[in-house]
Amino acid sequence: MSDLTKSLESLSPKKRALLEVLRKEQRADRCKQSILPRPNTETLPLSFAQQRLWFLAESQPDSATYNVAAAFRLQGSLDVDALKRVFSEIGRRHEVLRTIFAVKNGEPVQVIDSAQQMVLQVVDLENLPEDARESEALRLASQDAITSFDLSKGPLIRAALFKLSAEQHVLHLTLHHIVCDAWSMGVLFGEMAELYGAFSLHQSSPLPELPIQYADYAAWQREELSREVLQGQLAYWKEKLRNPPALLNLPTDRVRPAIQNFRGEKQTCVLPASFASRLKTFAERHSVTPFVLMLAAFQSLLYRESSQRDIIVGSPV
């Protein structure tokens, strides 16, 4: 246990509450500068999150590790032309979906392609036997999900609509993590639903224009953290993460491989809606996201199984 941790644990509840108020005020002070639309420029900086993903992609150019895929079953009559218009509008609204990543003077930069169009590929599987259509759609979607992207060329989103019958379709999307995350995917799906509802009725888009784009945030973040704030944060985390443990002593059933790889399996479970709601409420009460709450629970599990207090967990951000 570090001296800082001991000092914090020795504080009274009132002093801890006061410390939390001061910390929130400090965070608010750092965020007072509003994010503004950037001047039009040909090349733009990457956000720090994008830079990490770019570096990883460069080190594994043929890997699909950072692909993000999602599929939806669409039942009932589908207006394919309206759906195509949805993707065209989504691409127009979100510059990040028309962005490629080039290298200029040895540094990665964002380049927004104003002419790039989001295209929905329609694959008609009705010529196959009825009992083979769904498995073929699954095969094609799975293949697309593991096909790598070229960050320097784009587009970094692929969309395919598999037609099983007049009333049955499967919509599949694959994006690179450098242009999306779980939160933005939720925003994307919500906008798609709203746009389809309007376009299928031959109405105009109900969505307001976006005041800023992701590249505006990236430029703002670079400017904010180019000040003394960045050096202070780096110094803090370098000290915090000094002399990390080499391995976590978990009671595994087999020996760790000499070289780490990304092959693995996953175990899926469904949480009741009431439990998920309680998690969300608990997270809001403590001013954290559900992700941070679940990460804390996972790390607590690792502590219970390893009895080690210093635990390092990596996650894509």
C-alpha cells in the first residue's frame, strides 16, 4: 500500500467529502475552455486515444483485433432506398467516418475526405435454398468482421445488407475502433433509426446539425494538454505506475505462453434489466460511468483471486 493510500484511508468522512469537492472543482477548471469548430485545414492531429490505436494498428497491419462489428435482424417490409439514404446522411454528418490516417513529417495525422461516400452493399441471398440463407449471411458477416482495414486508405466503415427474403434482412456493420467506440456506436444506431423513420416517409432529416466534429475535439485535447497540465498528469502517472508487478499470480489451469497473443474465447452472460438499472444508478451516484464501475468490480475479483494489491489491467479506450 502506498503512503498516499494510507493517508487517504486515515481521513475522516468529512475530510474525504471535502477532498472530493476540491477534486471536482479542479476537473471543472481544466474543462472550462469550450470546444470550438476548428478552422478548415487539410491535416489535423489525432486524439491521444486515436494515436494509441494508430500505433497498435501500425505494429499489426493485417490484424482485425481492433475491428468493431455489429449485426441486426430486420423483420418486415424494408425500404432499401431509404436505408441507403440513411448511410449517405450518416457519412455526411460524421466527418470521422470519412477520415483516413496518413503520415506527415513522421507524425500521424487525420485527413478528412469530403468526397467519400458511405455505401451500403446489398447482397441478395434469395437464390439460395431457404434453409441455407441465414448461415451464408452469418458466414459473410463473420468474414467481414475479421477483415482488416488500411487506415491510410479507408473507408474505415463497411456496411452490408443481406436479403434473406422480402420480409427478412440482416444488416451488418464493421468499423475500425479508431473511428468509433461503444458509446458512439449507440449514438450511431440511434441516429440511423431516427433517419430511417423519416426517410421511409419521404421526409427530411429530423436531426440538428452537429456543432462540432470529433476532429474538433482532437485539436482541443491536443491544445489543452500541450500546457503544463500534461506534464503534471504524466508526472503523476509515472510515479503511480513506477515499478509495476511483472505478472499477476492467478491460479490458472495452464502455463502462460512465452509470447502474448490475442487468441482467446469469451464467456457471455445476460444480466437482468433490473440489475443493469441498479448498476447504472450506483454509477451515477458515484459520478462514474458503468464501464468504470464494472472495471472496478473486475479488478476486485482479480484481487480476491491473486491477493495482490498492485494490479494492472489494460483496456482499449
